[in-house]
Amino acid sequence: MSDTPPADRARETAADDATGVFVGHRELLFSIVYDMLGSVADTEDVLQETWLAWTSRVGAPGAEPVLVPRPYLVRIAVNKALARQAVISRRRETYIGPWLPEPLITPLTDATATGDGADVAERTESVSMALLVVLETLTPLERAVFVLHELFGYAHTETADILDRSPAAVRQLAHRAREHVHARRPRYRADPRLRQQVTERFAAAVSGGDLQALLELLAPDVTLWADGGGKATAAGLRPVHGRDKVANLLSTRAGRVGRGLDIRYERINGDPSAVLFRAGSPFAVLVVELVPESAQVQGIYFVTNPDKLSRIG
């Protein structure tokens, strides 16, 4: 027979139940917050704050039970993420060079194997590098509304409750965000097999410094974003535009740093991508975006900031 007093046993049971509920919703909360912030480290911090707020609420003496935990947890997480945006904005003011989202390895999910292709498509689109870059140009509230409505299917009335705004205000935010995003990112997604093939050819050309191969792969108006954060090799303080400039830059850089690199192909932020390793440690993540209905590269996202690669093994 246990010597634990009944009151203590009840608290332990309540704590275990609260933990189970939070863990059951953690993947959803992580996805929403990451799409709002573009940073795995900040997302983990927000989830820790959400967990503390949740356990304090359910463990408070005399507290009414939360009968439907999901909207309650989403509300906490979204508002904690909005508060975190202020910290991130201050950090960006001193960031050196272009800022890119922290790469996130996602499972190599086969939509035909799961039987739920629509769900897979929504999930991968919700974290794609190209989309996250566009979302950076929204205001924090516009981004929250876009993520909740466009990526996770929340109705405007539900979003209004989460953000403590009127449904009319949320609809206006949603309209502005949708127009802004769609003007900068057409609703098109390349075939994964084609993207994988182009990524492999591009990574080989970059690592080998093959200027001619790069010129053949790059679209005339290609843009290169290179995020070294001032701590690693990058392509300068601004994005680089144009086929000749990008090809020459990449082929020149390859001669300096390309030797001794190993390439591993992963799905980064939902897309087939390349991870470059040196001496067993991640050196860079390379994500390419294709011209619609083409095998030419129109966007290159190159992350070398070691702080953003620490979770890639």
C-alpha cells in the first residue's frame, strides 16, 4: 500500500494527465509556432513557456477543468510566439547578411504510402523554405493569421478567438496577408523527383566548381540567399541576383571551400535538399527552388550559419 497521501497522489495523477495532453498536441504546436517564427530554437523556447502556462493552469487549486485542450493550448502557443517576435526582431537588427529560416529536417514521407496525399502536401507546404522567406515580409499578426487560416485551416472566427481580435479584423488581416504572399509566391510546387534530380545536379556542380553546368542549371533571373550570420562563409551581405553573377560566385567559392565536402540528401522544410558535411559535421544546407514547369533554378537558399545547423546530425 502506498504511503503517499491521497492529495499528493491526486496531484501526481493530474500532472501526468496534463503531460499526456501536452505531448499529444506538441507536434501541432511545434508546426504552428515554427511557421510563425522560422526558428527551431525559439520554437522550443515558446513550447516550454506554453507547457509551463498549461501546467500552472490545470494544476491551480480549484481551477475549472479545460474540457477542450487543443484550442486552449494553441491560443497560449500563438500568443507566446507573437510575444517572442519582438525579441527576434531586435536580434535581426544586428544580424550580419541575409537571414534565412533555421533548416528543419522533415521525414521522407511518401504520400502514396500514407494514403493521405493532401495531408502530406499541406504539411510540407506549411514549412517550405521559400514560403517561410516570404512570410518574413508580413507583420507578426498577418503572419499568425496566414499560418492559422491558410496552412492549418482555422476559421476566421477561431483565429479571432485565439488572437483576441474581431472576426472582421482577422478577415482584413487574412486578405492582406494572402494577397501579399500570393503575389510573391505562386501556388506551384515542383514534382519532388524532378526537384531531387536538379538538386543533385546542382550540388555536384557547386561542389565541383563547374561553371558551365551552373550556367545551364540557373534561370536568368535566379537569386541566391546565403545565410552565414557573420560566423561562416557566405555570399555577401545582400542577396545576389542574375545567372552570371550567381554562377561565377558559386564556382569561385567552390574552389576555396568545396574540396573535402560530403553531400547527403535530405528533405529540408518539406523539400528535397542537400546537406554538405565536412569532417563529419554539417557545413551547409542547400535548398533550390525551380521555375514553374521547368528544371531551371530560380531560387537558392544556402545556410552556413553554424548556429542554425547544430540540430542537423
